[in-house]
Amino acid sequence: MEALHTLIEIQYHTPGLYEDILKRLGELELNISNVSREDLAGVDELHVRGAEVSLELASEIMLDDLRVLDVGCGIGGPSRMLADEFNCQVTGVDLSHEYIRTAKGLSELVGLQDKTDFIQSNALELPFENGSFDVVWTQHVQMNIHHKLKFYSEIERVLTEQGTFIYYDIFRTESGKVNYPVPWADDASMSFLGTTSNMDDILERLCFKNILTTDQSYKGITFLQDLFEKLKMNGPPTLGLNVLMGASTREKLVNILLGLEEEQIVLQSGIYKKRAIN
């Protein structure tokens, strides 16, 4: 049986992704030598509500000029936003080699290669010294992580004293079940949705203090309902999440919407502060 991390990388693998995005930018008659972050917004944030929610999260704390680690960075949209809007020095890590290759290419395309760096890495074995980052940021990541304690322990380890952990994720309710496929898994073998209470318990044990928790489920439902109306009227966009998720995009997003509506899953964001240990 293939290792779990290999199966997860295969789940997200899209061959020739960077080249496909360039081709689609051309189809939109955009000048490749003058591409902006906004031109990429439809494709470069693989989470519910996309760029809108990323900017909301970033605005919750003073992020200016900080060192940020984006764990599960995908193709780098949030990393580029943090670098551009808040002058952060951002390092993104992801298990997918193709995502990392594409993230690097897109950062160079929009002129943010000096403020962003992308490294292929397992989130359970982050290749950084203790206390390397002021902020660790994750969006829609823990659902593929079986070893939750190790995942959050690595986040705690690489944060500075009193560093900040920001998350935006999908969790299951205590008795919640998932209909597959979903964006992170075609079947249950790769899905490890945790509960919010389990995450809270782990973070408390790791000496984090909760600063803010926000239920994002209603906004997620509204976003997905609006998205399906747009798809019904206009069809798939030239540069949208379908580029990353392929032919099963609609089915995967419908299953997320149903899960939220039936309260099988929840969307939640939050901020935790690392407590100094005397």
C-alpha cells in the first residue's frame, strides 16, 4: 500500500498546472508580462470563499512586516496576498511538488518572488528551526492530517514566543459524516476531518491561548449557493477552481454545501496565541 502522503499528493496532482494557467490567461487576453494578483484570484486560493476570506483573516491582527509560514500553501495565493498587502516575508510549504512549482512560477509572474518562498515539505516534519516564524497560517489543511497532535506540535515549535497561529478550516461535527468526493479526498481513506473540540484540546495542551473564534459556516453556505447560481448562468470559468479540481469540481463542491447545510461539517476560523513557558 502506498504511503498516505503519496496518496494525498496524487489527490492534488494536476500535471502541467503552471503552463495550463498561463494558457488560460492568454485565452482571457491578458498580457502575460503584466499579470496582477487580481488576475489570478479565481484559481489561486483552494478554499471556500477564496481571496475574500483570506483578506478578512489577515486583517484580524497586525501582520505588517512579519515572518509568516503558510502551511499547506497550495499554489500560493494567500502567501502572495500577505506579502503584497502586508509586506510580510512569507514561506509556503505544501506536499504537492506541482503546487510548489506553480506557486514559484506565479510569484515570479506577479513580481513577488523576493517576498515569497515555496518549499515542498510534509507538514508533520517542517524543515525549519525552532522559533523561525512570527505567524503560522493554515487554510483547509487539517482534513488530510491523521496525526493531529504532531501537526499542531510542529506549528507550535516553529513559532516564536508569543507567536500567532491563524487557521481557517473545515471540521466535522461530533457525529458528522462526509459525502465523497470532496476537494481534499475522493474517498474516506484520505479524509481525517477533526472536530473543533479536539483541536482546542490539543492547542490548550500545547500552551496556546484562544484569542478569537469565528463560525464561518453561514458565509460558506451563501458563497457556495451564489457560486452555483453563477455556474448555472455562465458555466465553468476559464480560470477558476475547476482548473485545480477538474471534471468533478461541481460534485465536490455540492458535497461541501450539503455537509454545511445538514450540519455534518462546519467552517471555522480562529486565532491562537502561543503562551510563553516560564
